[in-house]
Amino acid sequence: MLKKLRQRFITIAMAAFSIVIVLLLFIIQVSNYRNITDRQDQSIQLLLKNIPFTSFNLDPILEFDEYFSDKYDNLFRYFTVQTNANHEFVQMYKDPYAQISEKDAINYTAHVLNSKRTSGYYHYYRYYVQKIPDGNIILFLDSKLELHLLKSMFLTTTCIALCSLLVIFSLILIF
């Protein structure tokens, strides 16, 4: 009887602790994802203000904090594609550090425009579609580093959580 009660207690304690750990992991990951995505969106908005397609009046979508200024725009790897109203390629601009071919840029643009979304991630790029009077400008910001950091953070927190579960389970079994 006492042995069954002890096993139930251990099972309930481990289940409760596991739920708390999983909930914490979820909250941490969602928070990190949102922070990274917000920072990427702010970077995109900063770049949209300064892209070479200067004949277009682009409406800002985000407010900037003092962290961003014009002196940081050369730190980003990005490219922009302009399309006409029929979603046909018009021109492309890429910063000096962007490593993408025009063919790949056109394929990325076609995929993004077919998805009907105005922003998201595609092949390690955060993109934003800006409507203009005679088409679209799509800005692709290289997010490889940020996405790798997010993945690394997920793996690290998951390992820590699993180790915590093992330690707690061991301590409960010992005592």
C-alpha cells in the first residue's frame, strides 16, 4: 500500500514538473522567436527607407528605437526585387555582401508572391512585401545567423530541461 502511494506520488510529481518545464521551454522559445522576428522587421523597415528604388514613397510600418540608425544599414545582408503589377521581375538590387544569384532571387520572389503573405521567412531570409503603385518591392533580409541562434537556444534549453528532469527524478527516487 505504501509502495503504491509512493509510486503515485513520484509519478504525479514528475508529471507536474515535466509540465512546468515544457511550459517554460515553450514560453522561452516563443519569446525568443518574437524578439528575433521583431528585430528583423525593424531592420527591414530601416532598409526599406534607404533602398535604391528612391522614386517610390514607401510608408513606414514600424517605429524605430535609438538602436537603429542609417549608419547600421551596411551591416545587413539583403536584396530587394521589384515586380510589376503582374508579378513579373522588373529589377533587383543587392547589397555588396549578399550572396544570391538573380535566378534564385526571382525564384524566391515567385514563391513569396504566390504565398500571398506580406511577411515571413523563406530559405533563411526574412521577407517583407511592400505594395507600390505599379507592383511590389520585396525585401529579403538574410536571417541565417538569427535563425541558427534561435535553434541553438532551443537545443541548449532543451538539454538543460532534460538534465533538470533527470536530476529531479533521481532525487525523488533516492529519497
